Amino acid sequence: MIVSDLRILISVIFAVLLPLAVGLAIWRVLSHARTPQGTVAWVVFLLAAPWFALPSYLIFGHHKLHGYTRHRKVSHALIRKLGAYARSVAPRQRKPAFRAFETLAEMPVAGGNALNLLVDGDDTFAAIFAEIDKAQRYVLVQYYIIDDDGTGRTFADHLIAAAARGVEVRMIFDGVGCYGLPASYRERLVAAGVKVLNPRDVRGPTSRLQINFRNHRKTVIVDGETAFMGGLNMSDTYRGLNPAFGQWRDTHLKLAGPAVAQLQLTYVEDWHWATDEALGTELFWTPEPDPDGADALVVPCGPVDTLDTGALFFFNAITEARERVWIATPYFVPDGDILTALKMAALRGCDVRVLLPEGRDHWTTWLAAFSYFDEVREAGVQIWRYKPGFLHQKVILTDGDFVGIGTANLDNRSFRLNFETMAAVFDEPFAARVEAMLQTDFANAEPLGQSLDQQPLWLRIGARVTRLIAPVL
């Protein structure tokens, strides 16, 4: 009798709680979803399959980190005050295109930046290790992926050697990207005096139900004078040593000049958010400008931004273009605004090309991309498939004087769910170097000729199904 009554009680509770939970979720969807399509999709999903939809919505249904926004704003306000420490170097000329990027970054375009384009893993890691070995005061490190392999262990060796010289070394890594990193790797660094943030122990987007938000930045800053950012994580895979991917095509950027201070502001904000420790006055904020350097700006973006900074970065660059838009990205899962911007750029006569890998590292994003190809190709956008290996670089080149380079992919995840960093460079000589690099990549690629209906049945089905989950890809 007691068991029967208990079952009835449980049934009644679930009969009341489940509709209440679904109702609350639907209200949140109606209040916060960005698009009518997303709103309808979540409402239908929640009503049709609530048992499966509710936990899915808890993890994947948000595009803003509302639970952390208040604390992040405190960090942001505090750290932005440090901008006064950074030397203000006026750009060589003011351009109307600066304003939108400056508003997004909350920082001005600065002149005097020496920029070195680093192509692929061996050159990138050699340059990073060499700068770490020259460090005298501090090294700040942040990576989405660090693997305990030859490259990752060599990286640790250089950090440990720096710490042994009395250099202060700090490391942030993402809990999702570094899920497989053994505790022994971190323990070895900590034992040597490196300050390592374990995402399981500090405030951050990878705890609890918010693993959908990831810190995708790859940053190394040495003494506040030299910095690195771009597409390469710290792993053998990024040197082309993983037989599953073979040659790994990627691009990184070495910075010297005022942009280093801007990148450092972003790192310090991430550190403060996680620990409440303000590093400000301990760091160097006035890197020497290069008289012949480029005008540049570091634009951080993430799910705590009031605006969708990541998406607006690309949207502004594409809509400003008058002659050319070349984009190299491993994933192509754009939102409606970026789709429209690409199509309109092609329709007004721009040379619009999107360079993607022929191969794949994630099935869902690879399949979803095919559902967009026909739409943009009809407007004149060219889709190119890189053949020799996996292409992972994140680069946009417009006209002859603008380059965006950093960590953000052309997908919804980078636009709204990940913490990313992009450098906006306004400089013809640098754009010419990027153009030459991409010309080589296009020479190793072929334009896509087939429509989706000409693809195998499994691909046609997969493309259309995965497009349904595009907002979280």
C-alpha cells in the first residue's frame, strides 16, 4: 500500500513539475532566443520530447553566460582601467572603418605594431619557444588544447626552465579542450613554480552545466613586449604529426607593439574573472612601438558581450569590402546575417572566396557546411576545398588593406558561444603578405563544383539534419 501511494505521489509530482519546467524553459526561449527559427525549433522540441529536450536545453540552449555576466562585468570594468597604462600610439591615418571595430573592442586602433605571419606548426612553435627562453619578467599562457605529447611536453620544458630562472609563469587552459590532459602534466608545472589554473577549481565557463561555453583563445605573452595568437593549439597534431590528419595547415601571428598591451588586457581579464586576482600593476604596459609598424587592434569576443562581437567582427569586415573577401576557415556554419553579407558582397561584384578543408575533424560541422554551399554559390560566392591536409587557419582578407586573423571560426560557436580573440590589421604591406600566403593555399585547393543534390545520399541527408543544430556548432 505504501509503495503504491509513493508511486502515485511521484507520478503527481512529475505531472506537475514536468509541465512547469517545460513552461519555464519555453518562457526563457521566448525571452532570450536570437532568431524566430531558433525560437520555434526549441519550443517544438520542448513540447514534443520534454524528457530529452529539457536536459539538452540546459546545456545547449543558451547563447549568453547569464550566470557569470555580472562578475564578468566587474572584471571587465576593473581591467579596462588598466588601459590607461598602455601607451596610446596614434595610427598613421584615421579610417571610417576603424570606428565599428573600436566600438566592439572598446579600445582604439593603435599604430606602430610589428607583425610577423607564422605559417604552420614548426615555425610557430619555434618562435614561441624562442621568446619564452628570452623571458626576463613573466610569461602568460592561455590555450584551448594542450596535449601531453612531444610538443606539449616540450612546451612545458620551456615554461619550467623560465620559472627556474625566476620568471613568473601563469597558465590558463580550457576544461573542455584539455579534458584528456592528465593531472600529472599540471602537477609537474605546479611543482616547478608555474601558476596553473585548473578549470575544475576556479570560476569559469566549463563548470557545471555550461560546458557549451569554451575558452578558445590561444595566447602567449612574454614580458608585455611580445605576444602570439592564432589558430594553433599546443599539440603534435598542429605540427602535422597526427596520421589521422596528416599535413596541418594553420596560421599564427607574432605581435610586438601596442597591440601586445591590448592582448594582455584580455588575458588579465580572463585571469581576474577566474581568480579575482588583479594582475594590473605587476605587468608591463608600454611596449615600444615600431615606427614602420602597422595599424592594428585586438578584438576579444565571447558569450558575455552585450553585442555578438564575434559575428559583428566578420559582418563589418564583409560589408565594408568593395573588391575582395577571402576567408580561410575550418568550419562554415554561418548565421543568417553572415550569409546575407557574403551574398551581397558577391552580388555587388566582390571576389568572394571561402577556403575550407576537404577533410574533416568534426563530422557535424563538416556535414552542416554542405547545407549552405548552394545558397551562397548561387549569389557568386566561390567555395574552395583545400586538398593536401586539414586546414585550420582563421583568416579574413578584404580588399587590399584589411586582415582579420586569430582564433574565431566562421560558425555560430565562435560567433556566440566561445571566448575568442581576433586581430584587426589595417595595413597594405601586411595584407599583401597574407594575400601571397592565401594564393599558395588556393593553388592547393579546388573549387567546389557539385551541388548538394549531386552528393551521395548519406551526405545529403546528413547536411540537412545537422543544419538543424547549427546554432550550437
